[in-house]
Amino acid sequence: GTLWKRKSELTEWVRIYKGEWRRDKRHGKGVHWYPNGDIYEGYFEDGLRAAVGKVFLANGDKIEGQWKWDTVEGWATQYMANGDRYEGHWHQGLKEGPGTYYYHEKKQ
């Protein structure tokens, strides 16, 4: 199903979520549009981002990988808008542990 929302009766409807539901929560595969312009495509569990997915950030970056409790957790790749990328381990939404940063300008 699809969830639509608007700020008031005078504003347009905005699509917030399209995907699977369970007990009135996002659950299973879906897409969520955030007010700041970010878009998440992937899996949800009890309303939270989980398993695998990717988020397209409003700044042009993309993070693709493992999610747990609504944040990047485990192995993921961040593709920066400038062409750089980071492949490695994340913990509670932060780069932590083994990983490699590739610089687009240096071709490495």
C-alpha cells in the first residue's frame, strides 16, 4: 500500500511510503520518501529500516548495504557525489572497523 500525507488541507498530498505493511507498520520491501529529500529503498522490519537497502541522500551521495534498527549496520558502500566511495564496515550509522576509501580524482 501507499501512505500519503499533507501538512494542511491547503497543501498538496505528498507520497511518504510505498510498500508492504504488517500490523500498520512498514514491514517487508518498500520505498520511503523523507521530508529532507532522502529516499530509502529496501527492507523494513516493524517500521524500521532493516536487512538490506540503499538510501539516496539529498546531497547526491548513496549508501547501499546492511541495515539494522533503522541505521547502517554491518558492511556497506557509500558512493559520494564527487565520485569517491567508501567500502567497509559500519556500526550505528558510522564508518567503523575495516574499510577502504577510494578517491575518484586519484583513480584508486
